[in-house]
Amino acid sequence: MSNFDSSQHHHHQQCLEMNTPMELHQVVPPPYTSSLHKLKNRLKETFFPDDPFRQFKGKPPNTKFSLAIQYIFPIFQWGPNYSFQLFKSDIVSGLTIASLAIPQGISYAKLANLPPIIGLYSSFVPPLIYAVLGSSRDLAVGPVSIASLIMGSMLRQEVNPAKDPILFLQLALTSTFFAGLIQSSLGILRLGFIIDFLSKATLIGFMAGAAIIVSLQQLKSLLGITHFTKQMGLVPVLSSVFHETREWSWQTILMGVCFLVFLLLTRHISIKKPRVFWVSAGAPLVSVILATLIVFLVKAENHGISVIGKLPVGLNPLSWNMLRFNGSHLGLVMKTGLITGIISLTEGIAVGRTFAALKNYQVDGNKEMIAIGLMNIVGSCTSCYVTTGAFSRSAVNHNAGCKTAVSNIVMAITVMVTLMLLMPLFQYTPNVVLGAIIVTAVVGLIDIPAAYQIWKIDKFDFIVLLCAFLGVLFISVQGGLAIAVGISIFKVLLQITRPKTVMLGNIPRTDIYRSIHQYKDAVKVPGFLILSVEAPINFANTTYLKERILRWIEEYAEQEETKNECGLKFLLIDLSAVSAIDTSGVAFFTDLRLLLDKKGIQVSAEFRFLHRHFHTALYTSLVKNHISNPTLTKIQ
Amino acid sequence: MSNFDSSQHHHHQQCLEMNTPMELHQVVPPPYTSSLHKLKNRLKETFFPDDPFRQFKGKPPNTKFSLAIQYIFPIFQWGPNYSFQLFKSDIVSGLTIASLAIPQGISYAKLANLPPIIGLYSSFVPPLIYAVLGSSRDLAVGPVSIASLIMGSMLRQEVNPAKDPILFLQLALTSTFFAGLIQSSLGILRLGFIIDFLSKATLIGFMAGAAIIVSLQQLKSLLGITHFTKQMGLVPVLSSVFHETREWSWQTILMGVCFLVFLLLTRHISIKKPRVFWVSAGAPLVSVILATLIVFLVKAENHGISVIGKLPVGLNPLSWNMLRFNGSHLGLVMKTGLITGIISLTEGIAVGRTFAALKNYQVDGNKEMIAIGLMNIVGSCTSCYVTTGAFSRSAVNHNAGCKTAVSNIVMAITVMVTLMLLMPLFQYTPNVVLGAIIVTAVVGLIDIPAAYQIWKIDKFDFIVLLCAFLGVLFISVQGGLAIAVGISIFKVLLQITRPKTVMLGNIPRTDIYRSIHQYKDAVKVPGFLILSVEAPINFANTTYLKERILRWIEEYAEQEETKNECGLKFLLIDLSAVSAIDTSGVAFFTDLRLLLDKKGIQVSAEFRFLHRHFHTALYTSLVKNHISNPTLTKIQ
């Protein structure tokens, strides 16, 4: 079973030489390593796969210190080389994302049932923190739609934001604190791989479902309904909408449709021509200004169009005294923090990695988690709710030519100016235009081509996607996510519990052995049954493997009768795809040998897997049980 | 990377022939199969790996019917050939296990805080049901220590057996009903593989812990303490025992020590010489008779030795009216049923498989589950609590030369006679001798050599064992089990999340590529980095793999600088140990190629894995992305 078998014709000379017995290549046991050493290696591969401290090795203490400072605060890495040229790019992109961040910040805060001003606060402090700690150059930090949706819907289970807005805000800030704590802990404990369990299929399904849920919530503003359901599901929202048709306000609907068409059109233009990214980037701010002007001029607030109302002027008030670590809602707050924390982390890391790959630089996942986590902890003390790197704004940031995290600083300063001077202007901004902005932003989360691609490549992954999508729509946002993650893990476990076993045959005139079902020219070797096992052999599959191998043997015996072939003498098990064997696996080989000894069949396990990092004890144990002899791994 | 590379020197002639380009062996895409067909195959391998209906294929309807009857009731398989010769063996073994079953039945019922008579009832009906439905010839059916312990300790959480014995009995019978329901459902739904998740290491640790907990509970009878703690843990029991030293009764202790020494001695003799199995098999009954006689003659019940007391005469009363499917304890009862059901199933199936392997016949796991499940459902309606195949008694049954399930019938009839005629004799049986019998029975569950073997072979498995052991001792019986199963599954997931990547080098003068770390003679090919990935590539590990591969490349670049080697031109990824790739895996290859294109490194994935059962869509998708060209899989 040569892996590079097509290269064999280049080795004529070598073949001739190796065919003398002297040149016989022996399979050797792995070199001895102590358990402690193995444990150390294992821990390193598990928690430090990127070996972040490699750069410190063999450096003088002085350099080590400055490297450490640069490691913790990446701003010192790029700061010294910062130039006016870079600043020119950053100021353009910073102003662009600010024009997007102000209307989106207000909108997303409303999505989370929070006062609109909290959305602006959250676009001021967190970007400044991230600029110092973060290692991505393209991330535009601020509130995002999905985390806002989840926080709003989870907290609403226990507290009514309309009746008790202060308590609701306190719980939101406390959840943000826990989200930050969890995010930075994951980074510090180097457990970042937990977010890997959200597969691409899960995320696509989840995002699409969440986008629809978010859009449905906007029907309240877009139709001008005042008595809206408190539930999030597809069915209750639609039934509520069509139950309250007499609350629909034609003025609101007219305004909503106009702005929605305008925003979707600009979005469409920017997708077609990425060079004119500013068309869609500027559209939300233009819409807000236009809508506010219209309302102000025609006094539309008296004709059934609801407006934001007065917003307080001034920067973020401190809020560490609003955090509630006791009381009856602690469990909910921690759960909300956990889920919003992991979801927003997933978005932030994925966005950072995407743009880092485009610009060919590295983003350290665990370091990013610490940066995002600290940003949320500080945020929770300065009246900000959960923030992360937003996908849509980061794309605009990238398209606008940002060079460093300075674009975030520019954005934060613009928001600061807005907070201090321009707040009275938002008094007449109608809610309907905010709804239209949210719908336009989340439409991009529905990725039908990617879903189709998954359907084409892997039907099982598509089922996972569908479960996440339908779960979010019909059960709940967290429920759909949990189901999809559960199914993904179940699939992985099933691959191990029911490993594939493939019968191999010889390709004539070669020493290559291939699957009989795939290669028509592969022929069986009389008297031999050659099986390839394709998963680690462990407690979860030894029973299955025993039953399956016995069935292979019985099937061989049946064919033997009908075809008059010679009896089965040898069972060869190809372990090249077996990456690990545990103690149950060792017992499996012993049992198998006892069982087949009685049938007069000789077992031999093919020991290619031994040139993996197997430990000596396992090797010795298998050889001692006469399951396999390293020199026995030949066919004739 | 020949798998059977040592066989290559036999193929001199073949090598010569295949080295002409005409003979180049091509990697071909897998044959097309429809999604439906693949789904069918997958379901078959998952739920019917043993293909139980194979025997029905192509048979006339008459034969099919009689085969079906034989399939459902294995008694019709061996019944027609039953002979007097077989019966002679069965009657000896049946009487032997009956002499063990009567004292153990009484003892185990007390362990579960149930009236002793329930233990005898449970040794009468279930063996008869099993004899008709079961397919093992060696299983001795009845109550077992661990399931009794778990049922007793779980139900005691909510109901006090001393204060409310009727309710406690009702809950025990209802739990038994649920246990039976779960067991037979697992069998019918062919989900038997769920018990495979209890690995050997978990079971050894769990059993040892449970044996110690059970033995500690016997200190009550062995020391004659009347006020004993209700808790099960090591610490509370020991502190209670040494707190109540004034309740210790020297008469009880003396009697206990004598019988304990006697029983352990006979057990030791029978272990040394399996031929005299009857020494340990008969010892419990002899002890009971002796102890009862002593108590009766010296009227020891008046001197501080507690006795069983009057037992009702007569066969099992019907108890289906005792099952409680409503009320506040339903949740506990279902949980107890689930845990005792799965634990007793694990014991029964493992015992059945062990002896079937010794005698070279087959036991169908799923069929056995249905048999054990139905036996418990019927049992719960006839005053029996949870039963299964007991390990110690089955070993005695096997040693005593049992041939078929008739030995269970003989045992049941003996118990029946006891129930109808001999119950008054047990009135004076002291509890202390029952305690000694239990301790002797559970001592065998502590398997130190097996634990040492696991320590030697696999340190991680030993940690699992230790967690199960310490968890049972210090947390709770169910808690220890849950922790050990959790860790086992975590280990499997970790193998996938952090797959090993191994750098391969060429063995000079061959076309074999082996791990550089294991084979000292393996040398790097200049300009090439050859990595072997050893797990399915999926959502759980693509991020890790990307980071790890980049680190390999950087390490190569560093060596290059120091050693003046030529630059890295090609990255070859050996996928021979990759058994599956999902959509995230496909995206990983595309990303990797984009990333390395910028570094001027050409990527090629080695396509041996394609001769696994891969589907065409995945193959096409990879080839389309230019990740790999089937004819590109050569080195020079």
C-alpha cells in the first residue's frame, strides 16, 4: 500500500537494491520516552499548538522584556513604525466605519431591548481598548446583531425590559461582565478550541435562522405596531403581526419600505462593485439624517411614526456599581454571559482570521480572546454591553483601506464627538429607519450559496445546518445552537463507534493493496482476508469491530463454498489508518486471536501504525500477545 | 509508504514490470453511489453490524417462520436436541448455583434495603424467563451486588426504607420496570452500542469502588451496629462506624470474623484449583446453615446478634398493582431505572460474551438486551427487583459444567421448593453471616492485576480508572460513573481536536517514508515537507491543523537558515490515516492553498484516502480547488 506509489517507477535502481534480504526495512518500536515527557508533549500540543513563546527562546533578558510587552500590547509592535501615510488610510476607513457604527449602534441596542444610547457608549470605549490589546488590523469593534439578539431574548425570559428597564440594564451589564470573564479565561487557559466545535455548517444555519428572527422582530418598527409579542419564534411573531393588523400605520410602512429599498439597493451596488463600498457604508447615516429631517419637518411624530426621543448628552457614565453578583437572576446572567460570550467570540475570531489570511498576517486566537474578553470586562464597567468584531463593519473597514487598529481609534473619537455634541439631533430619528438598517445588515448573514455548497459536498453536514436553522426558527436561539452542536459531536463519535472496515485486494503486478469496492482491478489473495480499519481502536468500537470482522470471515466462508476457493488461512488487519489504540483495543486483539485460533485462522496486524508516536508499552504488549510480529507483516 | 513494504523483496520481477510508465497505477475516484444508497449502508452498519437477518435470505416461507421462532425464542434452537446426558450436567450445575443463589439473593436484597424475601423471589421468576428468551448457555440469572447497591442508594435519597418500607418497595419495583423497559428498548432500537461507552478502565475502577462501598455497608451487620449512617461515602461511613464504638457487639464480631475467614479461605482454594469450584460454591450455604444452627441452639438472638426474622411462605405474589407511574417520585424512579438498567445490562452482556467466547458460540448483544429487559419487566410484576447475569455465579455455573439454560430452570425450581417449604428455617439466620457472604462476593470485583496492566499500557486510561474509583468512593456511585464516562469521551474528542501530525522522511534506497522521530535512518527530502495527519479532518480540528502546519513550515524555515538548506518548495500532506473529511475540511484545504501560494509553496495532498469509501462530490471539490491532482501524488 505505497502512499507515493506512482513514484515507484522513479526508483528502479532502488528497487533492485532493496530486494536483497540485507536491505529489508524493519519496523522498529518507537523510541522510549518517559510518561512525564509524553504528558508534557501532549499538554503542549493541546494548549500551545502555536508555540507562542518560541520567539523568546535564547534571547537576552532585555529583548525578552520588550518582546513580552509587544506580545501583551501589540500596539507597541506596529506603533513605532506608524507613519502619516498609514494614518491617511486609517482616518478614511475610521470615518467610514463611524458613519456605519452610529446608526447600527443605536439599532442593535434596541434589538437587545436596551436604551439606544448604550449602543453608542459601546462603540466608544471597547474600540479604544481593542486598539491597544488586539492583534487584528481590520477588526471594526462594536455591538453586533446576533449577540444583541441573544442577550435581549435570554434576559427577557425573567425580566420585562418595558416594566423594569433599570434592572434589565443591570442584568445586561452583568452578563457582559461574565461574557468578558469567560472570553478572557478561555484565552488565558488556552481553551480557545472550544469555539471550534461550532462547525461551519452549524454557523451558516444558525446565522440564517438568527437573521430571520432578527428581521421578524423589526416588523414591530417597520409596521408601526405598538403591542408586539414578547416571544421570538417564527410562529408567535407572525401570528401576532397578523392579529394586530389594525395597529399597522401606513405612514410608517411607507417610510419603512422606501428606506429599506434604498438601503438594499446601495448594498446590492456595493456587492457588485466592491470599489464603491462607500455607497453602502454611507447609506445608513444618510438614511438616518434624511428620515430625521423628514420627521422634523412634517412633524411626523404626531402622525403615528414613533421616534427615539431624547438621548442624554455626554460620555459613558461609569457603571461598575450597576453589576449585580447576587440575587435571583445570577444563574440567568451567567448563562447569558456564557452564550453571548462564546457566540461573539466566534464571530470576532472568525472575522479576524478571515482578514488576516487576506492580508497574510497572523492572528493568535487565544490572544484575541484575552483582548476581546478584557474589552468586555472594561466595557461592563463603563455602560457598554457585549461587543466584538463585527463582520459587516470589518469588511467595510477592510475595503476602505484601513492599515492598523488606528481606524478603531478614529471611529471611537467620532462617536465621542457625537456623544458630546450631536445627541439632540437624534431626538426625531424614527424607529422605522433603524428597523430598516437592521434588516439590511442581517440579510447578509443568510448565505445561500454556502449552504448549497455544503448540500453538494456532505449531506450530513447539511442536516446539521438545517437543524441549527429550524431549531433557531421554531425552538429558540440557544436551543437551535445546542441541537446543532450536539449533532455535530454525535457525528464525530459515530465515526469512532462505527469505524469503516474495508476489504483490500492486490493490484496485479504491483505490491499495492486497495479497496476491492473502489478498484475493479484489485483482486483477492486466495486464503487471505485483508481488512483495513479506519479509526482509532478504543473502548467505543472494540465490540463492533469484533462482530464486523466475524461477519467478514463468515462472508468469506460463504463465497468459498459457492466459488470453490481455498479456505481462509490468514487475517491481515491493516492499521495504517489507526492513529491510537487504548487498553480495550489491546484486549480486542488478544480476544480476536483466541477466537480465530479456534477457527484455524492466523491473525496478523499490519504494523505501519507503529511509526506513529506509539509508546513502547503498547507495542510490547501487542507483540507479547503474538498478535503481530514486526517481521511478520508480509504477505507471502 | 508501503504498508506491506517488507514484502517488497518478493516482488523483484513485479517492480521491474511496473516501472514502465504504462503500468503506472492510477488513483481513481470512488464509484458513484446515490445519497439514499449511502444512507442505507450507513444505517445498516450503525444499527445492524452483525446482519442478524442474513440467515433468512432466500429461504422458503415455512423455514423462515421456524427460523423466526428460533430467533425470538432460542430455547427452540437447542430444545429439540436436548438429551439426558446434557440434563445430567445441567442438574449438577443448577443445584450448585441454587446453593449460592439462595444466600446471595437474601443478602443482595438487604443491600438494596428491600425485604430479604424479594431476593428469593428475584431468583425464581427471572431465571425461568431468561431460559426461554436468552441465548447464553452459561449465564446464571438473579440479583447482583452492584445493581442492588445503586438501586438502594438512589432510592434512599428520597424515601426512608425503615420508615416507609411499602413505598420503598413500590419504587424499587417501578424502577425495575423502567430498567426492563430501557433495556429492551435499547435492544429493539439496536442502540446496544451505548453500553460500549463504559470502557474497560471505567468498569474496573467503578467495580473496585463499588465493592469497597458495598463492603463498608456490611460493617453494620459485621459489627452489630444498630444506628448506622444513611450515607454511602467512604468518609461518612467510617466516621459513623468509629463514632458508635459502644454499639459494637463482640459476639457479632466474633461470628463475623469466623465466617469471613472461612468464606475467604474457600474462595482462595477455588481460585487456586478451579477443579474444586464446589468448595467456594457450597460455602455460603454451609455458612448460613451453620450460623442458623448456632443461633438457634445458643439462642444467640438474645445476646445481641440480629437475625433475619420470619419470612413469608409461598411463591411470588403478583405485584403489577404496586407499580407507581404517577406521584412525586417518578423522576427519581426513571433515573434509577436508567442507571441500574444500563449497569446491570453491562454486567449481563459482558458475562454472556466472556463465556460464549470460551465455549466458541455467539451471543447477540441486542437480542440479549431484549431478553434481559423482558425478564425485568415480567419480574417487576411478580415481586422481583432488578436482575441480570451475575458474574460470580455464572463462573460457578460454567465451572460446574452447565450445558444449556436448563441449569437456570433447575435453580429456579430449587428456589421454588425453598420458598414453599423451607422459609421457616431462615428465621434464625443471623445478618452477620449475610454480611460476610456479600463481602466475599464483592472482593472478587477488585481486580488489581488488571488495573496494573492498564497502568503499564496506557496512563490516560489509568487516570480514567482512578477517577471512576475515587469518584465512587468520595462523591457517589452514579457520580463516579458519570465522571469516568465523561473523561473517556473527552479523550476521544481530544484525539480528534488535536490530531497528531508527524513529519516523514525517506528511508534511503527505498520508496518508503517514515516518521523522522521514530526512524533514525529516515532522511528529509530537501525542499519537501512531508506531513502525515492522523485523524479525520473536520470542524473540530481545521483551525488547529492550520496553525500546526504553519508552525512546521516556520520550523523548517529556521532550520533552513542555520543549516543552509534549500528553501521549502513543496508541502505534501499524507492523508493515509485520514478516514473522513467534512465541509470544514474542504474549506481547510482551500484556505491552506491560498495561504501557501503567497509563500510560494506548492501544496499537494496525498490521495491514498480516496480508496476509502469517499463520495464523488468531495473528491471533485478537492480536485477542482487544485489542492490535489490524482496524478500529482509523486515526489520527484
